[in-house]
Amino acid sequence: MKEGTIYIVLIFPKPWPTRSSIVLMNKEDGDYKIQVIANPDGHLSFFLFEKEKALIEKHFQIIIVNNTGRAILCKVWKDVNAQLSLNGDELLPFSNDAGVFVLKEKESVENQEDLISLPAPDNVADSFERLFIETINDIQEKLSTNRKYDIIKASGLLRILLLDAEPLVYKINKKYKVKLEFEVGEYKEKLPIETNLELHIRNLDVYKFPGAKTDKTNVKELLAIKCTNYKSTEISVKDLIKYCAHIKGGIHTGKPEDTIDEALISVDDQLKMVEEESSIILLKGILRIVLRGLKPLIQEISKYV
């Protein structure tokens, strides 16, 4: 623990800067503890403790956050030295001459040019194909509002597309036989070190991180990817969709049915204090991934309209 590297997706609290000091990341491993703390003036601090003794205490330049405030935070430390980076850019040590670090990112609402061109539903003769086109259109509209209610309702549409006894995507693609591929953030390689964190969230959507490494999956593989680890519980994309559809209200509301639902509720309760529930953040990404992956099938249907 006296040296190491950790990558996490960091969600900056709102409002930023914080009104008081907040622990953004806390990791304990035996006698060692690592913390990243947000300070009221907008700068980050890094601490490495052995028992109660601080082995490293480093402070970094003030950060200004634009838009929603998410970034890949990299922490590297060795001996008494430490460095923090946001989206690959190193933060300078805290001083009056360091200036400010401006975190910029895309708006969370999709741009017009990213929207998929759809055929008019009334021009689609087959009833299931028409349902498919209407469903895709509904998902796009719900994503564009960026409202929590709409995102939750979109989970019910994902369930119809991907999780029914005969998913609508399979039903439609029997005729067209399009090879469907879904591009996700790299998930097959392990993190540089085993962090042993109580909570690890993997946002599979690379929308906000251009140039990030990616993997391509089919429907079955996509649904099986583990997007959240909480304590000893692993949660897949399929688990997340079902949770949003059947517990949060995508189709209906309900009580947790197993340890996976209970873990997702706990994670949501923890993270909604800093921005919004992790299930909503992850679900937005999955919706975008699915839309992009289904574009070739939509284009094939359009040829016959």
C-alpha cells in the first residue's frame, strides 16, 4: 500500500465547491487507508494513512466543474509522493500560483446529430416492426428529456426489447439477420491493481470519454456484464434493467426480491447524496449503448418502408 495506482469514475458533488469537507473516496486495506477529500474552496486532497499516522498528505489545485461533473480520476502514489489526474490531465500542487483546473465535458443530453433517423411508424406494415420502431423512438425521446422519471420508464422499454421470453429484438431480427454489436467501455481487463473497494461501479458507456478503450458484445454478453460490485454482490446489466423496471417503476413498483435488489437500493441511497442514483446514471449509458447497437437493424428495416 505504500505505492499503487487506482482508477475510479468520480462524480463531483453538487453544489461544487462543497459547503464543507467531503470524503469522495475512502479505501481501507488492513492497517492502510486511502482518502480523497473535496475541500470547500474547490481543491482536492489525497491522504494515505498507516493506522492513524499520515504517510502522505498532498493537496492539489482548485477545480472548476462545468456541466454534470464526472471524470476518470487516477491516483498514483509512491513513498511520500502522490499525483492526481482527471481525464488524463495531471492536477498541479495546491498553491497561489497553480491557477484553476477547469473540468469540461459534454452535456448529458444527446445532440441532435446523435439521434437515429427512424421511418414513420405508420409506414411500417408489420405490427411487431412498428412496435419496435415506436419503442426506439420512445427511448430516444425519454433520453432527450434527461428527466429521472423518463429514464426509469425507459427501463420498461429495454425489458421489452431485450429481456422478454422472446425479446422484441430477436423477434424482429429473425427476418433481417443483422449482426448486432454493442460497443461498451473495456470491461474484460482487470483494474491495474485489486482495490478491494466496498463499492465499484463500471459505467459501460464511453459517450463522455472519447478515445477510451472499448469492447464489442452481442446482446447476451451485454446483459451479462457486471456493472456494479457492492461488498460481495455482483450486479449485471440484466439485473440493473430488471431492478429499474420492477422496483423503481419502469413497469411497476415493488419490494426487493433478492440480495441484488437490496444491494442496488443501498448503492442508490449512498450515491444520491452527491448527484443522482447510480442506477439512473448506469441506465442512461445502457440506453445509449443499446440505441447505437440497434442502428444497423433500424437501417435495414428502413430499406423496405
